[in-house]
Amino acid sequence: MYPSSTESSKIVFIDIDGTLVADDGGVPESAARACREARANGHLLYLCTGRSKPEIYDSIWEIGFDGLIGAGGGYVECGSDILYHKQVSPEDVVHLVDFFEKNGIDFYLESNAGLYASRNLRERLIGLIYGDVDNDPAARERLEHAPHPFLEALTYGESNLYKSDVNKVCFLESDMPFESIRAEFAGKFEAIPCTVPMFGRGSGELTVPGVHKAVAIADLLVHLGRSVCDTVAIGDGLNDLEMLRYCAVGIAMGDARDELKAEADHVTGTLEEDGLHDAFVKYGLISGNRPPDVFERCAEREVRA
């Protein structure tokens, strides 16, 4: 095991869905073990996710992390310090809620106070997660005895969705093409494809313009007084693209989008193939390996859009 010091320690930014957490909401044992061992070796580990804080369940925090970049870069928490929290303007919240409800698009608003579901979202999610619970006894059994943590995290039945503390919004696939939704909110939101496969290929997220994970990482590094040359990023979705470009080492999961793999320094296995664990070994974060000289050859870089 190499020494734990500011010079040799790395700062690791870890996406959640598809990178750390599987579709069933669980964290594979190999991934949890790798994170714990990396921290024991003196490295700093930050969750870097499109999720907002209410979606970071205790089962994730209990693994052990040094902070959170949430809402796709709109919220940054370092230990007990909140660096910033960027939110959607009230008028834009009204616009998106009215537009989605008028067009029958299922969605949920993300805030640090809660996750607020649209009228029919719960029934839609139950069907996606469990199947036909009305006619399939096995599906009903799974719903009653193995509730998905995401279903439990959502708030249902809110009469007023014009919330004042919205980080971003996620919408599920609908009859309206993704590009039509992007065009509707051009100039007001960044529209990116959703990273949760069960939401459908036409699903997506609307985020505050100019907010992405690399910007938040750069701001966090200033707060920590550390260099980008000490950083590792690992993810699988298109909202991970900027951080893989920016960090000294960018790692794509084995089932990542092709666009992400093209930007990555390394493509590891899938989460189920112990991809996170194996990537940590390769880059010297665990198992006693020394880090490769890619860190020594790193040059300071600026954030790219």
C-alpha cells in the first residue's frame, strides 16, 4: 500500500446510477468494498450524480463518502460545508409544470426538500419496475414485499407543483419526441437524455443552463486547494461526459454510451462485472498498486462545455 498523503492521494468522483448502484437499487459488494478500501488508503471519494440529495439513500451514504456533487452539478457539499445550490427560477418551474401536464408527460421535480411526482407517475413507475401488479400475483408480491427505494423517496399527491426550490426535473418517455421537449425549453434549460434505462430512450432531464459535473468539480477543487491532476472520474451516462473530459483520468463503465467511451481514458467492465472495483485496482486506488504515471504527466486544464 502506497503512503496516504496529499501528494499521492487522489480525488475520485463517482456517478451513482449504473456506476455504483444497480437497477434494483442495490450496490454490488465489490463496488462497496472498493470504495471503503480506497478511502482507507487515503483517497477522497465524492458522489457525483444527477440525483438530488433526497435520492442519496442511507444505504449509499453508509459506504462512506467525503461529499456530494448532486443535481448534475447544481449542488455541491463538502463534508458539512455547502459550497452552493443552484436552482430553477420560479417562472421556469411554472412553464415546465404547465407544459408537461398539458402534454401528458410523466415527470418529477427534484429539490433538496423532496422529490415531487406528477399525477400519474407512481402507477407508471410501478408498471416499469414490477410489471402488471393488477393481474400478475408475482408482480403484486414483489411490490408489497420488496418496495423499490425510489418509489419510497417520491412525494405523491401534491396539489401545487409550483415549487420554489427546484434543482432540476426528470421526465419519462412519452409520445412527444425528446427533441421537441428540448426545443420547447431552449435557452431556459439544458436538456440531456436520462441515465435511468427504465425511463425509456425518450426520457430526459432539464437542468439549469451552465450547470454540469465538471464545473462543480472545478469549484470543489478550488475549495480543497487541490489540482485536477489528482482526479479520477467514473461514470456511464451522457451527463458524465464533461467530467470524464476534465479529470486527469476518465473511466467509462462497460455498458456506457458509445459517446462516453470515446472520451474515456479507460473502459472498464459493467457494474455487474465488478467494473468499478477493477478500475480502482488499475489506477492504484486499492490493492496496493501504485498509481500509473498518467497522473504525473497530467497538465492543468480548463473546464470544457
